[in-house]
Amino acid sequence: MTGHFEARFAAVGGQGILLAGDILAEAAINFENLYALDSPTYTAQVRGGPTKVDVIIDKSRILFPRTTAIDFMLCLAQRSWDKFGYDLKPGCILLIDPFLVQQVDEVNNKVYRMPIIEITKNEMKKMVYTSAVALGAMIGLTEALNVDSVLKALMKKAPKGTEEQNQKAFSVGYDAAKVLLKS
Amino acid sequence: MPNSTLKRRVKFWTGNETIAEAALVAGCRFFAGYPITPSSEIAHVLSQRLPMVGGKFLQMEDEIAAMGAIIGASLTGDKVMTATSGPGFSLKQENIGFAAMIEAPCVVVNVMRGGPSTGLPTALGQSDIMQARWGTHGDRPVIALVPAYLDEVYTETIRAFNLAEKYRTPVFILIDEVIGHLSERVDLPFDDEIEIINRTRPSVPPEDFKPFDTTWGDVPPMADYFSGYRFHMTGLNHDSGGFPTTDPALCQSENERLMRKVDANLYDIIRFEQTSIDDVEILVIAFGSSARAAAVAIADARSKGIKAGMFRPLTLWPFPEKEVRELAGRVKGIIVPEANLGQLFYEIDRLVAGKCPIKRINKVGGVPIYPGEILAQIEVF
């Protein structure tokens, strides 16, 4: 990682994406001794409302807790893009699920399309693994943190008995990202 | 000396979790509350953690009852806390006045959201600061702490309990939703860096005890209910025995004593941070998440050669008046960014008294003030 990295995970409430931000920040703090924070935004309608979590990772103490120049954004709903598609750094890596997001800014961002929901459904059978797949895809595209650190944080957060499945979900996302990068 | 060779314990907590964990370290053993966004996680955590340390957690039927419950528990000798947000803070005001009047130590957390009324439940506001100062009727001492970073939320929560115990008065912790909900690295202090203060108990036997005995100073020793010391508490003006009085001289001196507990101890209660202040020309005065935006704006301004600096109160009430008056006399201008329509501004305006121009940045849409917005104002001052 260079000195400073910002990521935004945007979705609708219920997709479980806020957790991905927590895991990423925890990986940076506990397993790479960096500074990190995550800051969620959601509405009073917890399920179905547009939601996002911003993650900032830095080598030194972070002053302002919101993103201002985002390096990576994941978007799992069109209205989440419409609401939260701002503050992206030029050349931002933008990962979208093409079944859920149709229109984004393709001029200023590097857009990657991965049917994350379909992949999760087919490979994992349970939608609760969406955030682990998404996290794997994010690390695959950006290598913002070491895979080992993120996996350790994921194992720490995973409910007992789901460790193996979460690890698999992460790998599914990570591998799909590497395929995207080659194509 | 602190153990500088040892590594600090590092946690990854939300602001709300940090308050809950720090409260336990401070000795909090009773929490009563009513769930309200964006403060609910404080209750969540304590509902699990308090029973583990022999404490009690009560979910009450409403905000008013929650405030009443912690006052009662405080009288039995426990360190107590409740947590709420704007709408609940409004409801608690009457009992907050009661706690101030009977001098019951307690900590009240307000994780501020957008207002007025139910406002913006999931988004930030900083608009309850004047309510903290003036929300309940009558003249009573007010202590309110406004930490901005989670390391500081931890240490200031412990300090809130210490001040409540030391001065027998309610103490507020005011953070905004951004600080309450963000998860951040928290570097914990070492044990020997933490000071814990407990209320002074009476040294006299029960038969000689009076609940408002000022023989030893302005803060009377406090006995625990059910420990053999029997005493009466009332919100009415009362004498040293705790019973109602209308004696004008006594009412006057007792109300003055209440205020003096804080006014005569400003040196102990007031804390603040000054950044790039030595040669400062453009001064930003901010707290909470607005101050974190200002910290970036000031660094950016300095890198452009502008002599910007910040005064950041950690204790909002009593306000660091002396320091701000002094700074106002030597700067070109002051900027006050806050997530309300100008509450801190009133205080600053009063203290500056025309000595320099003041600019306001006020946002109430639920989005925090960004560094660029403050920098833009610094640049055009």
C-alpha cells in the first residue's frame, strides 16, 4: 500500500456490505499495524435503503474521518451509485455488479464488471457470503492490503463454523478479480 | 514514567463502543437507558458487559425514567451512566436539573444527530450544545466534554466519571453521530496513566451525618443509601440536612455554592488543544468532527504559507473563555465551523467582543463539514 488508501462500499441495506468495510479496516490495524477507520452511512430504513461504508487506511493517524479522494469503489445497486458516486479520485477502480448497476461514470473511472450476486449465489449458495466475495474481489483488484491480513481479519469476524466457507468466498472473489484483470 | 518500551494495546472500536468500554474502566456499574439512534450501541455493549463485572443494566420504559433510574442508583453509591440523542436529551432535562440540585454524580452521553425534534436519526448534528448549557431551568453548574478522536473519547469518558464524582454533578459527553458510528483504531492508555476518582464518603458516624454538610468545602461528602446513613433528598431548595427551606440567605448561598463547584475549579475542569498557534493569524475554533475537518484544512493552509491554527476545546462547558479572549486579541480573524446554525458562534462572538472579524460555517444537512470548505474560508479571509 502507498501512504493513503480510500475505499467505498455502496449497496442497499441488507446486502451485508457494511461488514466488508469493518473487516478491511480491522485487517489494516491488527495485522499490518496501520491506522484505519470506517464510517458507515445508512438511513432509518435499515433494509432497502441506500447504504455505504467508507474505509480509510493510512500510515499515520487519520484526521478527517470521511473519504475525499476514493481509490476504490464497489457498487451493488444503481441508486447507491446515484447517491454515493462522488469524491472518486480520477482513475478510481470502480467495481460494479452489471445486473444491478447499469450507468456509471466510465470516463473518469476504471470500471470493472463482476456479477457478484450471481457468483455468490452459484458458488456459495448463501447470500450472507456476499461481503466476503466482494472483499476478495476488492483485494484482487487493488492489492491494497496483504491477502493474509485480510483473511485473518475475516476469520476473526466470521461466526463459528463458517470460517471455511468465508475463506472460500474470499477466494472466489479474489480469483474472479484476477480473471477480470487479465481480460 | 509511562512504560514507553511497552506497546500500547490497540482496539478497533466504534465511538459508541469506546464510551461503553471506558465507562467500565472508570468504574461505571449501573446503566439505564432507552434505545435511540445514534447512541444505541452504548446500551448494546453495556447490556452484555455490565453483568460480567457485577454491574446492572436496565432498559427503561422511556428516556425520563432512564435518567431517574441512574440518579437513584447514584444515590446508592454506584457510578452511573445513561446515553441518548437529541430527542431523549430533551426529555431528560427535568431530571438532569434534579441531579444537579441534589448533587448526584452521573454521566449523560448525548450522541448528537440532526434536529430539531426527531430530525435526522442516522446523521450527524452538533446542535445540542446550547441545550447542554441551558436545557434545564435554574442556575446550575454544567460540565460538558467534546472529544473528537476515539483515543480521546476513551480518556475523556473516564474523565467525565472522575469530574462527576469529584464535583457531585451531572457531566455530559457530547459527541456527534460521525464520531459515535465510525470505527477507528484506539490506542489504549497504560493502566498507570489512568486516574480514577471516587466520591468522598462521610468521615462522621451516621448520627452526625448531614447530606449537604459543607464543613469540608463546597462539595459535601456523600453517603450511600442503605449503608446506615439515612438522609432526605428533594429538588426544593434545601438546608444542610436535605430538608426544604425558603430562607432567602440560605437559598442564595446554596445556589452560589452549586455554581462555585465548577466556577472555582476551571483550571481542573477545562481542557483544550491548540494547533499551530504561535504565529497564528487565521484561527479556527471547532470541536468534534468539525475539528477533525479543520485539522486537515489547517495543515493544507500551512503548506500554502497561510498562518492558520486551531483552538479546539475538549471541555465545551465551562468554556475556555480566558484563552479565547486572549487569542482574539492577536489574530486577524476567527472561523467557527459547526454542524448547527451558529451555537458555538454565539459564545465566540460574546468573547471576541468585536476584537476581530468572525466567519461562520454552518451545516445542518446531516453531512459533516469537509476540510475543503474550511480551507476555502481560510484562503479568502
